[in-house]
Amino acid sequence: MRSHGSNEVNNTQKTVIVTGASQGIGAGVVNAFLDRGYRVVANSRNITKSGAFTASEKLALVDGNIAEAATAAAIAGTATRKFGSIDALVNNAGIYFSKKFTDYTVDDLRALQSVNIEGFLHISQLAIRQMLEQKTGGSIVNISSTLVDHPIAGANSAVPMITKGGIEAVTRNLAMEYVKQGIRVNAVAPGIVDTPMHKDDPKDVLRTLQPTGSISDVKDIVDAILYLTEAGQVTGEVLHVDGGAHVGKW
């Protein structure tokens, strides 16, 4: 296993963009990449006011809603202007809410689509264009959900999964579209993760939603994202980090 020091040496010229970066998985990803020596551009709606991070020579903070094309342009522009490259992208920003299918409105669908699909499109297109210009390959890691493949009765997530299922489909298609250019595209599909999203949910109930009987930590998802970012022979993969929930009934 390489030492922390060698990781830092190898990664000092690499720039990664992380969206949805002010808390939970996104914040964990930012810290992990900084620890490994990457230069990081972190985005969320109000990341500078959140107090989650302080900008530094290795970390740039960009406020804005990723659903807006102007935000993606600001993120990509910051990466190339401050650090000179875009080598990796983690599309972590996303929204989710649960309702019975017949209670979802068209406005609900549009809200989900604007962040989960349009946000992905805006920043991924800019990142890929820059990676193609650099001619040094790159990595994109998207965040899906185990519910795409293994719905749970009572979870009532049909409409959000329209977007997450689309993310898995585009992950595989982009992996093949840019494989010859060395751009790898993968996804992580978490199950239940101990993040602020679940702060008001009873933990004993959440534990029953994963076969292992435990809730994933942020680090579990961060480790998967780091692996896929650096796994040179892995592309088009959807890596489930869900305690086995995608395998079957339990």
C-alpha cells in the first residue's frame, strides 16, 4: 500500500471538482481528496457561508445552485483559472424526497430533474470538454441509489428514482463514449448513510433497511468514491455500498 506521502506527491497536480460539498458525503469527499494531495474546487448553494471549509491554496469554494448553467461555468472556470486543470469530478449534489407516487406533482419532478439531471449535465459537459482538451484522461464519479435496482416497499421513491436510474444509464453510456480518450465514468449507489438527511429518522428503523443491520458511515461512501476516482481499469461500474441491499430480499 502506498504511503500518504506518496499519494500526495502523485496527486499534487490533479484537480477534482466536488458538488454538494458543504455537508455529509460531499464534505467527507472534499476532506479525503485534500488529505490525498489533490487540489479541490468545492461547490454548494452557500458553501462560503456554511463555515464547512476555509478557502486555501489547495481549496477553492464556489457558491451556487448546480441546476443553473452559470454555476457550473463558475465552478469549471475556477478550476482552470486557479489550478489549471480538471482531472476528476464527483457529482454528489442531489435532492431527494419521498411521497406516494400519486402524490408527486409535476413541479416535484421538475425540482428533482433540475438538480439531479440538469445539474449533472451542466458540470459534466464542461469537465469532459476540459479533459478532452488536456488529453490526459480523467474520472467522473456519480451518485446513484441502491433503490434504483432494489426498491423497498414503503420507501415510496419512484419519482426520485427516475432521476437516479437515468444517472446509472448515462454513467454506462458515457463510459463507452469516452473510453478511448481515457475518461472513466462510474457511479456509487449508497443505501442508508448516516448523514444530516436522516438526523430526524429513528436509527433502529434505518438499520432494518440494510441486510447487515447497520447504517453506512460517510467514510464508507467516501472510500468508494476515492477508489473509483483512482481505479484506472474500472469504468462503467455502479458500485453498491448498501450492506448488500441490492442483492435480494432479507
